[in-house]
Amino acid sequence: MTDTTEINLLGKSYRVACAAEEREALVAAVALLDDKLRNIGEKTRSKGERLAVMTALNLAHELLARQAAIPAPADALANEPVRRRIASVEAKLDAALAEHEQLF
């Protein structure tokens, strides 16, 4: 069953539909969003729609960065061209580190 829950963002109240079992996650999301709105609003002196868009872009950027940081599945490393490329990059890194150590 879906109930309505009152939330507050930047001191303004909103009623949103939320299943009882999802209320804790909603409260956490509201706290995160309210914090982001306040921080970005203070930094950019933005308000209203512009603040909402800037905050949405910031959160989307953070989400994409976290998704990119998730390691590839282990079977991707079984691919021979991928292993060769990794070996090539490792060799270049080793050479660069060796050259750097010689400078000091």
C-alpha cells in the first residue's frame, strides 16, 4: 500500500507517495538532496529552477563517476586483447617509474 509522506526541502513542504517499506530510503534521499541543494545554493547563489538543475547535474555527475569506478566483470579480463592492452600499459608505467626514479 502506498501512503503519502510529507518531506521538506529548503524549508518547503511537499507531499509524496511512498510505500511504508520505502520510507527510510526516502528520508535518506531527502536528507541528501536537501544538503546538496543548500551547499550548491550557497556556493552558486542560485535559487529556484536554476538551483534544482545545478543540483540535479551535480548528483548525476556523482552517480556516473561512481558507476565508472565499479570494476569490470572478471570475465572481461579473460579477453586476450584486453590482457595484452593491460600488459602494454603496465610496461609503459614501469618504464615511466624507472625513468622517474633515475631522476632522483
